Amino acid sequence: MSDTTQDPDPSETPSVAGSNAETPSVAGSNAETPSVAGSNAETPSVAVPALPDGEFAWHRLVGVDELDVGRVTTVTVERESLCVTRTDTGFGCLANACPHQGGPLGEGSIEGGWLRCPWHGYDYSPTNGKPPPPFDDAPAAYRTEVRPDGVYVALPVLATRTRTVSDQLVETMTAWGVGWVFGMVGHSNLGFADALRTAEARGSLQFIGVRHEGAASFAATAYGKLTGSLAACFAIAGPGSTNLLTGLYDAKMDRAPVLALSGQVPSSVRGRGAFQDTDLSAAFADVARYSQTVQAGSDATELMNLACKTALVERDVAHLVLPDEVQVLPAPAAQRAAGSPEGRTGDRGVSPAPSALDAAVDVLSGAARPMIIVGHGARNGIDDIVALAESIDAPIATTFKGKGLIADQHPLACGVLGRSGTPIASWFMNEADALVTFGVSFANHTGIASYKPIVQVDFDPMALGRFHAVTVPMLADVGTGARTLASALESRAARGDTAAEVAERWDIWRAEKQRRRDDDRGSGMNSAVVFETLSRLVPADAIMTVDVGNHAYSFGRYFEPCGQTVLMSGYLGSIGFAFPAAMGCWAATQRAPSAEGSPWAGRAVVSVSGDGGFGQYAMELTTAVKYGMDITHVLLNNGELGKISKEQRAAELDVWQTSLHNPSFAEFAELCGVMGSHVTTANELDTALIDALAHPGPALVEVMTDPLLV
């Protein structure tokens, strides 16, 4: 290694004639290329022997006058980064990587005749790369030639790209249906990023570069919640990967499949306190159902197979750690090209056990006023559940996470049950003498009466009776369970007047909502007006993502879904969810790479948040602009963390540190390239929302609201 204190030896400085002749023979250098006297001179050489055909090619570096004597610059030719120098004797061209730690020599300087690496001060000849004695390390040096139109370099013809372990991993995950990757490219994931680039070029996936890794994990999580399929989030070692954790915990707690991919520092410095060296296996141990590091000798295909299978089958987080040097290793020829789900999973439409079915029939046959409650876990079986409700004349309420699974206009629909719910649902809960739940987790916010007879249907045996014993725990796919129950209860006599009772309760509640819409303290619009307008104008097939805060409670009470699909951060309850989740939902509406189309194609994507939540990932507006995402964001701006203020008052505490200093979000949106509108009165809201929904791109409607009128 050269020493930063080594004085230059004049005998080692470049000579005027044939300066590249002294280039040492190093891997990748052009040492064996014939030397031409004066080839580095500042006048064109006329006697240049031909380079071997097909092995080298000439490339223009810079104009003769573009680089002053004593200066250094970086030039990229195809994929190769080069350090170009100019001294009194002419031009030089070296590989742009110091042999010590890969420092960018093109960002260095020429001092006392030596090219000094900017990282650690190691010295090299600026023309042929040789270090001062007694050191013998040297960057690759390439032959240069001055021509009338500029300085040229002879480089080996770019070799065909070698298939790497990263290619093997990417091909496997795309075979499992991963068509979208959200993340950030950085120094410890570059090898895998290049495999993603190659896959995107051949149409196998699309990469969405975000501004914060937390947005990447929320987007991938929302994609999983909506579709039941896999998207991936991607980050570097250290802080990039730890930034993924919040969105991944949301996936874990709401049972959404997601694949997380982490770059990692080189294995040679791992565990030694290197830059951004964190124990990612330990960091992800709690959040990931499956987490493995791909080592040099690993069967990469099998690790990715298991990651994708675990995420999909367990509806959970799977995580792979990718050490820097492993990412670019050639893929072992002995391992198969790529994995796939073929032969890896089976039919999960499990039917209930006969004993559980008989017990459930006994409970429901003797009930005069049965009630059905559906949660997010019933999303894929809702049609069968509604058919069951109609056959036994039972009212249906949803949990907050299940909002929208049945339209409020259905004759048996009662809206949301619980803290974010309607008095209709709570009234029927109190009147019911038996409950049937599908995909419900019995959270304390929902308030299901545990003392009533309960038939609980769920695909997860751990969810059955999780918080308290239930009368009949029925392990089954929710759709299959509903169909089986409907068939077994065909002879049950139903009351037949439930729809009229439901309609009566809706009349009472809608009259109350009208009175609340008339409330005005002169401090902004009230939430009842905002969500009545959204109920009228948001398309019936829209996908809606809702954030955490006062507006979420109001959304649960006042918004009347008529077919919309609603997603939220349920059990984690993470502020900031809505907008990045909308990005994931937008991806689901696009034609999936390598697929015919999307079942969600053509649907509007509408996200709703407060000012506190939106501020978490506000810069993702620029991501939406970059990728042309057609998202309408409705922002309720009340200038504070209104839910926390409310909780402080309820706890008989002073309201403290909940006020927010906000910009004009509409103007901020416009600066980002988004259509922005600012609404202060009810009569402005219809026009602003109609225009935003019609806009072919991202749009933001900022509504100034009263934090006390929720």
C-alpha cells in the first residue's frame, strides 16, 4: 500500500513518451496493449497500431480543452467509471477505484506529481497508476489517445452480463408473483438493484423509488392487504432497513403478506463495527415470520421460495438479508434457474369439522335475534356471508377494519360496530341473542359482547377464542364456513322483519347526522359535512385508504360505503399510513408486469388523512408525480393532533403540545407538481372533490376543519 507521507520519486513520475508503457500488469489493466511513443502527447498520434479486433474499443472521454493541466475528473463509459487526469505530460485514464478501499480517484487531486485518493490519501501516478516504492498496488490503467475532437481511451469490450445470485433471487420472487418493488437504491444493495433493473427492463417487475423507506413498507403492505398477493420493499443496510419496520409491523398485525429485502454490509466487516453494520436478523426477529441471510454457499432459490411461501401462506412478513458481496456472486450453475409456487401450496378452502357445524347449528337454531359481525379477515368470503345473513334474516355489522365489506345500503347492513361505529350497530348488538363472527379478532375497540353465545369462524386456529372462550370455535375458510352454515340452517324459521327494523334505525341516525352537519362554530368545517360529501361523490368501486386520527373516527361513523374497498392500519394504528398505502393500491390498479391485467384496473384510489398523518410522508407526493399515480388525497387540516387533544381532555389533563405549524398543503402540493385545492366552506367542497377525482394524476384537496366538530 502507498503511504500518504511518501515523497514522490521523480523516477516514477510519468515520462513524456510512451507513458503508458510502464503500466503494471494488474487485473483489468491494459498493460499488454502496445505502447506508442507520444500517444499521450497533446497532439494527435499518427502511428497507432491496431488493437486486437473484438477485444478493445475506443471511447471518447473529454474534449482536449475540457480538462486543465493538474486537474482530475470522473467519466463514465458504458457501465465503467473512469478517473481521467491531465498533467504537463498529457492525459491519463485509470479505473476509478483506489485499490485500498475503492475510493473514487476521479474525485481526488494531483499533489506534487501524484494522484491522491480523496478517502485515505494513498498516492498513484496520475498517468499509469503506479504507486511510489516500495508499494506495488495499482489501479487498472488504460491507453489514451489525443485526437482532433477529443481524448479517447481503449477499453476492453464490455463482457456479457454474468447471471448473479441476485438474478436468481429476483427471478424466483417474480415467479411467485412479485411484480412491484418499493424502495430506495443505495450503496449496500447495488448488486441486487442491478438485478431488479434487469428484470424491469425485460418487463418482469416495476420498481417504485420512494423518498422514505417507511413509505415503501406501507405501500407493499397495502398491496398485500388489498390483493392478498405479494409486493416487496427494498432498502440498504442499517437505517434503510430499520426504517421499514413500522410498515412491516402493520403487515404483521393485520395479517398481510409482504416481502422485505435488505442490503447488508460486506461479510468481511460484519460484526466489527463497520459503517451501517447492524444486526438485521435480530432487528427483524420479532416482525418477520421468516428471516434468513443469503450466504455465499446458500441455495438462494430455496431461500426465496421459502420467503415467498411463508409470506403468502402465513399472511405475514418474510425477510431476506443480502450481504453486499453475495449479491454479485455468479449464480451457481448447479442450482436451478428459479423457483416458483408450482407444487408448493395447496387449496386452503378448509371446511368446518362436523362437530363444530352441529354445535353452531344448535346455537343459531335456538336464537330469535342472531347477528353477524364481519372483520377484515372476511374480505374474500363476504358474498357467502351476506347470503347467509339473508337466509337467516340476520343484521350484519362490520368491525372498523371491515368497513365497506358490505354496503350500508344493503337492507341488513348496520355499519361499523365499536368506538368508530354507528348507533345502529351498537343497538343490534345489545338486542342480539346470538352472534356469528367471520374473520374478527375481538379487539377491545370493537366491543363484541363476550357474554352472548358466539359462533366464531376463522381460518387461523390461534384466532379462535384468542381473548376469551367462545361458544363454538369453528376452524374454516370464512366463505366455506358461511356456505356450510347456510346449507345446514335452511330449515330454520327466520323472523322476516329485520330489514324494516334496520331501516328504522338508519332513519334515526341519518336525522342525527343532518343535525350535526348544521353545526358551525366558525372555526372550520365539521366532519359530518366532509364525509357526507365523500359518501356522495367517491365512486362506488373506489379503493380508499384511511389514516389514524380524529378523522378516522368520523370516517367510521359518517361515511356510508356503497361498494368501496377500505384499508387502514388496524391493530398497529400507525399514523402516516394513508398516502403511502394509496401508492401500493395504485400499483394494484395497474397492469401487473408479465400479466394480462389487474382485477382492480380502472378503480379510483382515494386516501384520507389528517394534517398530522399526512406530514409523516408528505414528500411522497413527488413519488406520485414521478410515476404518474392517479391518487386523490383528501386532507382534513385542523392545525393539531386532534385525537390526542381529545384524549388529554378525556383524561382531565391540560391540552399540551398537540398544535401543529402547517404550510398551505394545497400550495405545497402544487409545488410538487400535484393538483392542489384549498377548501374552507361546504359549498366549495363538491367542486374541489369532483375536479380532483377527474384529474388524471395525483390531486390533493385540503379541507380546513374544526377539531372539535368530529
